[in-house]
Amino acid sequence: MSGPEEDVAEEDVELAVRLLAGTPTHEGRDDVTLRQWALAATEFGGRMTPQPVPVRIEERDGGLAAGLLARYRSRPATVELYVDTIDRAERLIEERGWRHWFPHGSVRAAALAHEQAHAWLQHAPVRAEFKRALGHTALRVGRRRLYAHVAGADELAAHAYARAACGLGRNPLLLTEALAATASCESEN
């Protein structure tokens, strides 16, 4: 019999599998493969130790309309934080009773950590290690393998890193999915 922590972990894995399943190029992939990638990406992200990279932080509005909480731009190194989306996420946490998973101020902190993870995943040695961890082989010649990119896996790793770095009770992917559903409902009304 599983306990509450195991149930939460399984729900987070299912969120990750759904994200991959909804990613173009994965339409025909089987659930076993998607689950394997989701687990590998989440584990990799949870154990990442990115080196601090100096970035400029720009706060702006317009995230709700664009479906963005934050965005990393590499040239110049900038994290755009969308304060309207962060504010909506904080209200959504209160509405859903999720404050025990996402403490006050954690949305902003998780968004920054998430984007820091994306920056770290752009480093060639880290990217190569990540591809090996995912194990998706593009080409094999004898014992040599060329590992392929898995679309969406970097998002899962960045969410897992944000959860670990900020000590969150749930994967921020839960909040991202809830925000998207809420935005969709609110735009229909």
C-alpha cells in the first residue's frame, strides 16, 4: 500500500508523462518509453548543481496572454519574469489550498531556478550528460552511440531542479498545468 508521499510522486510522474505525450514528435511513443524519459529527466534535474551564471532579471507584464511565467534568453543572459503570471499563480495556490506545497514567494524563486536550469542545460558537457541519462539512441555503430535530444525533457529537468532547489512539496509542473487550465477557462468567459 502506498502512502501520501508515494501518491504525490506518482502524480508528478504522470504530469511529466502527459507533458511528453503532448509534445510534438512524441505522438506515437509508447507510455513505457515516455515514462522512462520522464523519470530520467526528473532524476537528472533533481540532482543538478548548476554553477551560478550572472543574468539580468527583467520583470514585465504580458505573461498571462503569452502563457509564460518566465523565459530565459541567452544573448544577453536575461531572465524575463512575468509578474502578472506570478501574481496569478500565487492567487491560484491560495484558491487550490496548495500553500503547503508552494510557500509564499516560491513561485518567483522557482521560476528563477527553472530558468537557471535551462541556462545550465545549454552547456555542451551538461547537455551530453543529459542525453546519455535519457538514453534515447539516434544512431548506433558497433559499440558507439549517438544520443538524441528528447523534446520536452529539458522542461522536466528544469521543473525538477526548481522543486529541489526551492524545497517545494510538489513539482512546479503541477502549478504550470493548473495555470494553463485556469487561463484557458478565464479566456473563454
